[in-house]
Amino acid sequence: MRNIAEQEAGTYALLLGNEAIARGALEAGVQFCAAYPGTPSSEIIGTLATVAKDIGIYVEWSVNEKVATEVAAAAAFSGLRGLAAMKNAGADVALDFLTHLNLTSIGDGGGALLLVVCDDPQAHSSAEEVDTRWIAKIANAPLLEPADVQEAKDLTKWAFGLSEEFKCWCFLRSYTRLSHAHSGVMLGEIPQPEKKAVFDTTKHYIPFPTTPKHAILHEKLLKVQEIFESSPFNSYTGPEQPELLIICSGSGWPCSLDAVEILGLRESVGILKLVTLWPFPQRFVAKYLTRTTRVLVVEEVDPFVEAHVKETAASHSAEVLPLEIYGKNSGHINPVGEITPDGVIHALAEIFKLEYQAREASYEQMVQDIAKPLVIDRGMLWCPGCPHRASFLSLRKAIRRDGRKAVVVGDIGCYTLDIFPYGPQQSNVLHCMGSGAGEACGFGQLASLGSEQPAIGICGDSTFFHASIPALINAVYNKSNMTLLVLDNYATAMTGFQPHPGTGRTATQDTTTVVSIENLCRALGCKVEVRDPFDIKETTATLCELMRDESGPKVLILRRKCELLRMRQERKRPYRVWVDPEKCGGGKCVFCYKVFQCPALSQNKETGKAQVLEEICPGCGVCADICPYKAIVKEEIR
Amino acid sequence: MAISGDPLNLIICGVGGQGNILISGLIGNALMKKGYHVTIGETFGASQRGGAVFSTLRMSTKKSYGPLIPQGKAHLILGLEPLETLRMLQRYGNPGVVCVTNTHPVLTIGALSQKEKYPSCNELKGAIEKLSKLACFVDATSIALKLGAPIVVNIIMVGALIGSGQLALERVDVENEMRNIFPPERMKLNLRALEMGIGRKA
């Protein structure tokens, strides 16, 4: 991560959306930042961790998003500005705390708390595309959604002030097309944070008595709404009385601008960009509703703005003309996936009854005839040398040898690639962080209800700490016959190798206590084994043995460093690997390139034998042990 | 002559691990210092290595555009891998598009495991040529291997882009940006790669 604090105020810099959010927090004088990594949010804390020591602020990778929010709240209660960042699914984890927090204030010492959630419409790197904006309503928190990178920085900075003024946490919703977009940003000053953390112990921040405090919170939100009604972040461009009014938020804004420009509708369509989304600025929106008879709402995922536009139209029915409101409910805008310029173009074309073709028909036909037959999918699978490939091979072998149709519950991490189109597809059930252990605990409990199938849960090292431990305790307590595979690769690999409690390193690269997974599991009362996943024979045998053991939960830790991390640290290959064509079974075997599927292994088209692609092979040597013909040779490189 | 358009839509595509995002930033920063408004969108999903990755770069003299390029609206495609170049043409191509692409394939996992066929080099080149106004082919991977560093394919292709003369970007602009991202000991190799790319224009 580069040091964004080195860039001076007044510089116009190309920043990633997440860097802009980090810069905005620094410009607001943030002193305490916490997060659990998750795409597309990880660069926020990654960036802040890089500058933490220079500026003198505290930054941590927390064990999960709920804890990240709780620790950042403690800073707010002590008079400091705190930030918690997470992906969409992380906000679900933090939800319990979030719904309680604004029932109390967040302190009286001038502190502030900003929650940044990066949603992932289209689920580019998520297992869900939940629209977390509803959390703002559920938890009674002011909600802001920036529409470009500059605004992401400015709004982050402003939101801290709002949080401080109203003593409530505020919610900044980002999304993939903002968090992972670069654009020019005019930078402001970064103050030197000097405030000392002090908590006034004469005060008590508790949600009881709940109902009166709920009422106070509603009153507070009415005041926030007043501010939102005249917020300069909301803006209108277009004719005084547009034929159609687009009301948009977030990514819907640049997509609407593109669509209107491409269709040449600037004279007839107005665009109202909303940034302060909850409490909804009803009067401000009603003012624009009175100037038109047709409205198109453009936003990402759920009809959040749309619902409030309709509510606004209903409560201002005396002022507005009868309105046609288009959007998700009318079928003009897709209620799933991300918003694109094309999505808005098609909606406008339908409303205005325009013919639109993205390109001429003859070219489109050529694409269909020439490109389509050639373009095959580029599936994703584990990197060459990845320990997970070997772990899943052992899992497959053990399940077959056991023969009782074991149920496998997957989890979220690089090992999720198991269920991708080219993966070995061993996981039968897979949902969210920690559900590998939780659901397996349930499957392991079904023997008394007739099940004869063993239950296997999977988690990674970071996932283990994040959300698997309570499920494991449940398994011990209720004597569930599950086997938990902990695929320990020494990193939160999928999101960019962030450290976690098992690595002995903090976000700011300080050394710290290593939390031992095996010691923890043994202390809970689990039977624990540790194996090297590259020892496929031993791993398979151990797994078979554990599946037969019906004494309660068992934990098998398969430990080997992520190959990308190893290569980064060691910068050399351990083995030179090649195929002996004399021994290779070639087309009658196919095991290495068709079943094991390391991208460094393929079939030589001329000889029909397997071959190792030198430029890809990291020299891990595990394929030498999986070859049924013993035709793959590994030679140690000294 | 450089291709024109405002916004001008450039796509940089390749496979995870080829350094696509690094060169998008390099080109974007160089363009911004020349006074353009630049926005770059990155699409990489869950891929660390091996998945399709592409960046959309939009430059304008007027304002910052959103990161997404509408269908059929690319002006220029810089491809680090030929199948990925064709994939981008499929969605963003039009009769006026210019492609500058590496011709060396990175086989897909389905092709490696013999589950499907990766098109031949000639099939890919033919299709790319037919779907572009102009296609510049560079075997950047072979050049990189000659330099002893497969990792510099991306920089060679930036060189090829400059060499093509299609983008308002000079060698010196890119060299200056390279000094901001590479440590001094890596500069010699990367400058050599850039030079080799520039010389290899079609």
C-alpha cells in the first residue's frame, strides 16, 4: 500500500475509492480505525495501516466486523474519531451491535464513529449482494452514499462532523464501482491528531429504558433530516421542467449521465443526485417531483430510494401532479446485479420509445459469428502450488474410502473455489463466514435422527478466528460428531494476505502473541490432529480415521503457507519438476491435468504425455506424489 | 495518428497475475499529469491468479466520467492476452476500435484440463483483426522471456501502446511514472522492456 498521507493538500491525485475514503478519514482527524478484511473494502484499513505510525493513529485488523465496530466505538466514547470498515457481509455480522448503539449516544466527549460498508452488487467477490442500506433504517443511523471518488473523500470527512454533532454513528455506503475505481481527487489538509482519549465515568451509556430512548433517537433523526433537506451533496442538473426526472444514487449517477449523453436527452431529462439517503430528504425531493410527471429511479440492488420517492410522492400528493414512477418495481431497472450505463440506456429507450443499438447490426452479427464461438470462459481455480488443491484431493479420497456419503460444508475463503465451475465440487453446502463449522455441527448431530453420514466442516485460519469458534464450542457442548478441517495457510489470502490472530503480526507490522489454533481446540476438548496437506497419504488416512471416530468434534488442521505468500518471502522454487514421458500414462491416465488440475500441468499435444509448464510451475513438487505412474519427478533446488 | 474521442475509452485486459492493474495506474497517472480527467474501473472478481481481469480507463478534457464503459463504446483495447482481447471486443468492440495485443496465450483451466479447446493463435488473430479497425500484434511474452523476466509483459505492452501512436502519451510521460512505482534497482529492466515494446509496433 502506498503512503497517501505523503501527498500534500492542494494536490490533484489519482486515488482508489478506498484510498479516498481513507484520506477523507485522515483529513477529518480520525485516530482509531478497525476492520476485518473483505473485498471490496480491504484497502481502506490497508491504506490507513500504512500511514498509522507516521501520523500517530491506531489501526487494527480485528477478528471480525462486530468486534471491529465495538473497538472503534470505544474510541468514540472516549472522545476520539473512530472508523470501522467492512464489506457487505461484514455489516451483517456487526448488525446486533449496530442496532443497539444509537439507542445510547456515542459519548459526550466530542467523539465520532463512522461505519463504512462496501457493498458488492453483482457479487464480483462475495457470496451475496445484500443491499446494506436498509441497516441504516433498522439501526436508525444517518446514511450517505457517495457517487464518485472525490465525493467519497469529501463525504467521509463531512460524516465525522455529522456523527460528532448528533452523537450517533453514521453510515457511509460504498460499493464495488466506487471502492475499486480510481479517479482524480483534490486533497485537503491532514491535521495532526492530538486529542487524548478520556472517558467520563460519571456517565452511563446503556439502551435502557429502551422505548423512550428509541423515541429520543427518532427525534434526533428528524434534526438530521433537516440538515439533509438542504445538503449541498444532493444536486440537480437539467431543465427547469424535465419531461422525465431521473432520481439516482451511488453508481446510478455516472451511469445515468452516460445514458442521457449517449441518447442525446439532455434537453428533456433532469438528473437529481441523492447522496444523503436516510433520513430521506422528503421536502427536497418533493420540490423536484412537482416539476415533472415522470420519474425514473436509478440505484444499485434494492429499491431503497425508489420506496422513499414513492412515500414522498404519497405524502406530498396535494402538491405533485399524478406521477408515473419507473424503476425496479416497474421492471425498467434490474433489481439484481450492478447498474450499468446500458441498463439505464435501455430503461430510457423504453420510456421514450427510442430505438437503441449499442453498435450497428452488421458488426453485432460479426461478433456473434466470429467471436462467440471462440471465447471460452476463463474459470478460476487455485494458484499453482496452492495447498488447498492437495487438501481437496485428500478430502475426496477420504470420502470415497469411507463410503458413507459424508456431507461436506464449505466456507468463505480461497477454498470456496472448490465449488466454482472447474473446481472439484466437494462442498455440498456453503453459505457464509463460519457456517462451515456451524452447519457441520448440525449435520454431525443427526445420527440420533437416522443419519448415517459423517459430517465435515471446512474453514480457513482467518475464518476460524472470525466466526467458527462458537460453533466449535457448540459441537463440544452438544457432542456433535463433526470433523472440522482448518485449512491454515498463514494468511487471509483471498483478500490480500492480511495478518490475523494466528500470524503473530498486527496490521501495523508489530509482533504479537500467536493464538494457536490447535491449543485453543484442545482446550475446548476437541481431538486435534495437524498434518501437512502435501502429505496426501497421511492426510487422507487421518481424515478417514477422524470420520470414523464418534466421540464428538474432531479438528484436522492442514497447515502449509499460501504459495503466493511463500514465493513472496522466499523468492525461490524448492524443486525442479518434470515429467518422465517413458513412465507417463498420458491420455489413458489424465489424472494430473484433468483431475488434480494444477495450471502448471497440461497434455503435450504432440506426445500425448503430461508436461510441466516451466513458466508457471512454482516447484512445490506435490504433483510428484499424486502421479499414479510415478512419472512426475521432483529434484530439490539448492 | 492518435485515436480521438471524448470521453476516450481504453480497456486494459489480461489474466490475474499479469500486472494489469499496475499498468492501468501507470497509464492513468501519466494521462492525468497531462491534464486529462481520468477514471479507472477495475473488474477482477475473486481472482488472485488465473481469472480474467480488466480495467476500464476513461479520459476526458471535460470532466471525470464514471468507471464503466457502455457496451460497444471502446476506442482502444490494450490486451495482455489474446483471448481476453477478443472477449473485450465481444462486449465493447465496434468498427472503429483499435487493438494492441499480446499474441501469447495463457491457457484457461478448462483448456489445460482438456475440457474445452483454446482457439489457435491464427483463429484469435483473425477474429481480432476482423473486429477492429486496426490490430497491432506483439509477442510480448517471447520478448519478456528473452529479457529473462516473464513479469515484464505488461510494460512491454505499454511500450507497444506508445509505439502504436494511438494514445496521446509519450515515452517520457510513462518513464516518469515508472520512476514513481518501481524501486531504482528494477528500473533498468523495466525501461528495457518499455523500449522493446515501443520498437515492436506493428
